Amino acid sequence: MHNRQDIKWREDIERCTRLYEGFAEAAPFVKAVYECVYNFFEDYPVAPQPAVDPKEAADRLRTGRSLEVNPALDTKDAVELLKRITQALAEVNPELEGTMKVLAENFEQFVLNSPDRVSKEDMWSLCQLLVNDTELEQDLATFLFSITLSSFFRQHTQSTVEVLRTDLWQEGNCPLCGEMPHYGMLRPEDGAKEMECWLCGTKWVHARIKCPFCGNEEQESLGYLTVENREICRINFCQQCRQYSKIIDARKFNASGGIILSIHNLASLSHDLLARQEGFTPGSGLEWVNSGEITDSREVVEKW
């Protein structure tokens, strides 16, 4: 049985195929993975954790402290989703079968050597181990592990997300889990900069002229990069901390009904490459660019 959310991600993949040059080639992979994740949680439903006390949460946010909600994950379930995603990717591109077989062996070893529940830090350690010791490229590793972690976190934290007073939050990190954002958007209705946590999906409004990573508010050292004829996505950067985030300008297309920013992020990875070529690092810590791709080449850019 398919619900509205299933239809929504299908719609956004189609929309991104129209909006972002070059995404058509990657769209079948993204579709296969989202289909896989959807079917996984049909088979392995996750009960959301009880919502935090709204008053206690509000008091904490007023003082600029994230709730730092970071649930441990069932090890076998997390690895099972990773395995299913890798299988789905290999079905779309048979050339990946060899790499995916090696990953599956490492996943099984991770289960044997780990406790019943693991943290997100444990999962990222596995990710880095695979990048270092196998043929897994960094961009694909980030894709595999970020979508696995975010899929579980969004299930676990759903109850708290629904009651969280994000209007009380003015910091750059996520008010719910504490992660730094990788992307956000300029809202079509008012142009406000709304950040979204890549991990738990929490959204909050953040000052447009302010770095979410170091708090810099000096306009002269803040700016954005964009590619000619591809202005839907902006790379917001800070010269002080040399970090960046991606902002989707939803005013430039029909965003009625909302958009799934994680898909727009995947559709605009060329902008991550541009940011890295210009010497900026992702403030989120999510590395979407392989080291060998960072060259001295330059594309047409603009700066505010």
C-alpha cells in the first residue's frame, strides 16, 4: 500500500529531474534507494520515541541549548537497511556488484563485533573504515550512511518534531539533535532562510545574514556562490570559518505542498563540488566530493 509520502518523494524526484541539469542520470539510483527505504519501514516499522516534555524543551531552547536527542539504533536493523540499499543500487548498476559484495561482508562483520544497539558515531566509524579499506568512494559512502541514519532518526524523533517550538530557536545547529545543517531553503512565501537538519528533518528559521557554523554576522565576509543558469541552488559561504551550506531558492519554482530537501540536495551535488573547488568545507561534516575531484577548475559564480 502506498501513502501520500510515497507519492511525494516520487513527485520530487521528477521535479528535480526537470529543475537540475544532469540529475536525470542519477535519478534512477535515487528512486531505487527511496523505494528501498520506503519498503524497509513497511517490513520493519519503527515506533517513534515518546515526545519530550514540551515545557522543558521550550525552556531549553530559549537558552540556546539543543535537546541533543540522539537515539541508539538497532544494529541488525541498521545493517539490514544498508544491505538492502546496496542491493538496490547494484540492481540499477550491475558494475557495482563487486563493491557491494565486499560491503555486505563488512556489514556482517560489524554486526558480529558490535552490541545490539549502536550510536550514529559507531555508524560513521564504519563508514570511514569502508572508505579507507575498500573501493567504496567517499561520495557513495556519504550517500549510503546519511540516508540510512536519517531514515531511522526521522522515524525515532517524529513525535518530538511535531511539538517542538522551533520558533524559539536562533542557533545554527539543529534544536532537536544538535547536528549542523547541510542544506536549507529560501521559503517561497516570505523568502526566509529555513534550515533543515539532514539527520532528523527538523526545520527552523535562521537569520539570512549569519553563518550557522561560527555565528559570523559581518556581511562583508558572508556571501554565496551560484552557477550560471543553475541559480536554484546557492552555496552560502563564510570567509571567517571557510565553511558552506546549500540553500535551495524555492521562490524560483512551484513549491506548493512542500519539497523534500534531501532529494534537492542529491540533485545539486555539482554545487558541493563547486564549493570544495573554491576552498570551502561542508559545515555539516558531510563530504559529498571525492578528493580526486577537487581541482583548480572554476565555474561562473556570483557573490552577494
